[in-house]
Amino acid sequence: MRIIAGIITDKVFKAYVTKKQQKRYYVGSPSNIMSILEAQGCNEISIFNIDSCIGNNYINQLRASVESCFLPLSYGGGIKTINAAKKLVSSGVERLIFGSALFNNKTIIKQCVELFGAQSVCISLDLIYDKTSSKVLNRYANKFVKLDETIDMVNKTGCSEIIVTFSDHNCLESSTLPINILSKLRDLFSNQIIIAGGISSHLQIERYSKLGINGVLLSSRIYLHRSYDGVCIDYNRLTL
Amino acid sequence: MKHISILNSPWGNKSSCASALKRLNLNYSIKTAKEALSSSDVLILPGVGNFKYAYNYLLDSYELESICRFVEKGGKIIGICLGMQLLFTHSDEGDSPGINLIAGKVIMLGESNKQVTNIGWNNTFSTTENLNCKYYHTHSYHCVPFDRSIVSHESEFKGTKIVSGVKKDNIIGFQFHPEISSKNGLSLLKDAILL
């Protein structure tokens, strides 16, 4: 089971934790966090740029961070051109994560698969479980697309991995996420599936593993943090 | 002191390789194979990329020729991930020929036509040192050398043994990424360069 540590950054490469994807709490320099995570035996790191703005300064700081951390690194947020993708890969990113590009810019995903190989391309999905219709929908902007259709689109891109975030966190936290949703996902997509969001216990990780899920992405859960308090990074709290 | 060149190419994680060599206090630079011919003892072909695209680039830029001359001259070549695959005769990825420094083929992982990818820290067995170590793998294709005696590392994917490393004279290949496999990876990379 791959246990991936997520680091959320803004456009000036400062790390934050977010609450309900809205309020941001500053937790330090991604470079320091990456070094600490490596020392704690972290498997992989994913960096998300929530401002979706990749400036030269951002790339330079990312490159500097890679110099001090010898772990696999993936990046997501604002990859709109093949040049941006090339800059990211040449600065040490090993996998590129796309989100809305699946719906509005498939070309960039296909170009990256052709240039960097399928193993270097990942698509992030934002799923919600509609209890009334018992359907799983993928949220893109204000539209909802059925799970089958979404995965069909993903398969056509040739990417090797999906990161599935369930926006309805209660669904995961209360352990009520129907097993058949994950089983269906497993049937529809033969490659790597990573679950993100709302993971709060080791038991939950074990359950996903038994369902054939390949990994989990932990983000705010690796930080112990309250407003005005210090920040403690504890990768092993959930993973050991 | 040995001088190491990381192949300057439009694909590949050159920066991660450079960071690893910097950490190991080795003398390196990012160069074309042609430049490396006269100035380097070791040439690293970095990973992350598509086989056909990479091969066509090497062919069109005459780098293929320089790489072969570098090896003939006695230089050591280290291929990482895609870099290792490129050393083989042929790849199913894009149905493309390779540099052909190692006789063998590169085929898709898994048994069906469905693409599967091996991503994660896999237990890797060193056939030369007879020990297991975890290294980070990420690949959808794997190498099958015709001469099994050159296999230096093996790992398992879905119950099947796959070749994770080869060593043939001055040609070394790693299917995994030693440059991002933390301390174990750095130590392996250092040995591959210096020994």
C-alpha cells in the first residue's frame, strides 16, 4: 500500500493545511516539510498548488526543495501547457497530476502521456455520493458527470493513476462509504487507484488495501496543528 | 576523480539525478552524449519518458551514435528506468527499436492488453549481493534480456518475477529509481558509479 503525504502550497510556495477546502493555515516551508517526511520514512510526496499558478519563482523553489529530498514527487495544480509540464519534470517532479484538464484540456494530458510515459500522468477526481439516487458523480465546476462516463474518459487518456477525493467527507469518516463504490471503481479502472480525503485511521487504510486500492493520500492528517500553535509533522501517526 | 555526465535530453528527471550526485559529492554536469565523449567517465541516461519519443530524439540528434561510441571507448553507462529500457533491442512501447547495447526486449507489464503500472517501493533482490532492499519503481513496461546471466536485480510484480537491474561489462541498468529511493538508492547509485 502506498502512503502518500500531500503538501498543499500557494503560488509563492508556502505550505498550508486547509479546512473544508476553504480556510488556510500556514504550516511552514515545503522544503522543510519534505526533509522531515523523508526522515520519517515517507513513501512518496504529492505537492498541490491550490492557486494553480506556476511562476518561475515557484519552479525555482520546487527545484531547490527536490535537491534536499530524495523521494518520489508528484505535482498537481495549473498545468496548462506542455512547456509548464516539461519545466516541472526537469525540476524533479516525477508524476504530473491533472484535474479539470480531463474535461477542458484533454490534449495536454495526452501530450504528457506521449512525452513522459503513462506512468508519469495521474488524474485527480472529485467524487460525491448522491444518496438519493445512489449514484456516484464526478464534480467538475458546477456540473456532475457519472462515474462510468468519467472513468471512460480517464481510460481514453492512457494515464496510469487516479486520485479519488470524496468531497463528502462524512461519507468516509463515518465509514459508510459503500464498499460497492470502491469495488466498482476497481472494476472500471485497472491501474493505480489512490484514495484521498477524510482518512483518519489505520483501520480505514487497511480496509482500502483489502479492496484492492493501491494507496492513500494523507494531507492535513499528517500535521498536528491548531491556530497560533506550533506545527508538528507526524507521518507515522496513521501509517504505522 | 571520475566525471559523470547526465544526458541532457528533453525528457527525464535530470534534476533528481543531479541532486543525488550533488548529495554524493560527485563531480557531475548535464551534457549531451557528444560532449560526454571527450570529458566523462560515466554517462547517466535518466528516466521518466516515453520510449519511442526518447529513441527518436536520440536518433534525430545523432546522440545515439555518440552513446554507442562512449560505450565502445570504455565509458560506463548507467540507464535509469526509461534509460535502462533504451539500452535494449526493441520496445513494445510505440513498437520502436532501442539502442541495442543489450540484447533483449521491453514488454508491457501484466498478461492482458490492459495497461497496468507498477508504482511503489518494491522489495528488490540483488542477485550479485544476495540481499533484499526496497527501491522505488514506477513503470508500465519491463525489460526481458535474452541473456539471464546479466540480471543484477529482480523484483516481483503481481506474483511474477521481473528484471529490475542488469549489468553487462560497463553497462548498468536500473528499472527502479535509485536517485529517489532515499538512502538505500543513493548508496546503490554511488556503488554503480564508483565500483
